[in-house]
Amino acid sequence: MRDDPGAHSPRMTAAYLLVASGLLAGAVNALAGGGSFVSLPALMAAGVSPVTANATSSLALYPGGAVSAWVYRKGLEPVAGVSLTWMAIVSMVGGLAGGLLLLATPQALFLQALPWLLLAATLALAFGRRITSAFHGWNGAGSGTILGGQFILGIYGGYFGGAVGIMMMAFWSLVMSEDLKRLQGLRTILVTAANTSAVLLFAVTGAVGWREVLFLAPAAVVGGYLGALLGIRLPPALVRAITLALASLVTAAFFVKSYG
């Protein structure tokens, strides 16, 4: 007896949703950052629990960031006297701590905290670059301050990670004087460092929905490539406005879901 084609429709619908969200999340990451605003709610809509959805989203979006980090791997020098190696190590340790904290967080508690994490990421998207520009040029922070701040940002990156790259650039501009263009490459590498330890932890502990990753990750890579091509043609102000509108809508929806 043949299976009823309609019996598979929910699973197929989820697969289409994940592929579409992967394309969009990859494009958003390439254009302005904040792809998790797309992938995380899509995974939860597909029936994945909040903590697992966050871990799955981090792993699925990781390859695109790793490819970008590989591109930026050459030409980076110590930052304000702090070696890139030490900053990467601190980021990885922070990412591991953040990942462990995520896995220890009860699902219900994470769902209550999620709107506030999204709000923090939205504010970073909205004001991070403005802070970076306004305070760029400050100098004099010691290596302990820089590494301590990087460790905290690594924890955030491993725990949630939304807009963490912009947060890093804003922090660096507050405590050191570096060329903003150079910070772009540094941001990509250190975000990837924090994510590396977190996604390895998620994979080893079985905290990831591998079926969802198979749909989401390849689509995110394709979306990232297409988004980069699109970013060449679209005005930056338009890209930023669309990303902020999307982030604000998702944040508002999670506040309604959690507290409405």
C-alpha cells in the first residue's frame, strides 16, 4: 500500500522553511550581520526546542563565517600590543564557557531570556557602528582590559551570538585606536574563534538537530555568496534599514510570545 502523500507534508514544509531561512540568514550575515534573527525563529517554527534551536543555528551558520575568516587570515598583526593568538585563545575559552552555560540553561528559562538577548543584538545592530565611529581613536587600555572584555564577548558569542561581531568592534573602538577597516578582519576571525569551541561542544554533546543542519547549512553558504554579490549593488543604508526592520520584528514577536 502506498503512503499518503499528505502524511509527509509537515516534514516537507519544515524542510522548505529551513532552506528558505538558510538562504536568507546567509544573505543577511553577508550584508549586515544578524543571520540568527532568521535561522533561530525558523528552527523553532519547525518544532525544534529553544536551546537546541540556538545550538543548531550556531552550527549551521558556522561554515560561512569560517570561510570569511580564512579570507582574512593574512595580514593581521597584534592589536594594541595584544597578540592575535591570545585574543583567539581567550575568545575560544569564552565561547566554550558560553556554550556550557547555554546547555545548562533550562528550556523555559532560555525562552524567557531570548527576547532580551534579541533586544541586545538589535540595539547592537542599530547603534554599534555609531558608537564605533563616535569613540574611534580612544587609546590607552591595557592588555588585561582588552582580553577581559574579549572573554566576556566570547561568552556571549558561545551562548547566543547575535550581532556579537558588531559588539566586538564597538568594544575595541572604546579601548583602542585601530584602523576600522582592519577591525573588520579581526572581528571575523575572533567571532569564528568563539564559535568554533561552542559548535564543537554542541556537536559532541548531541545538542544539535543534525537533520535541520543538513537543510540549513548548505542554504546559508549559498545565501552568503548571493548576499555578498547583492551587497555590491545595494546601497548600504537600504541593507541596514531592512536588517534592522527584520531584527525589530523578530524581537517584538518573541517578546509577545514569551510575555504576552
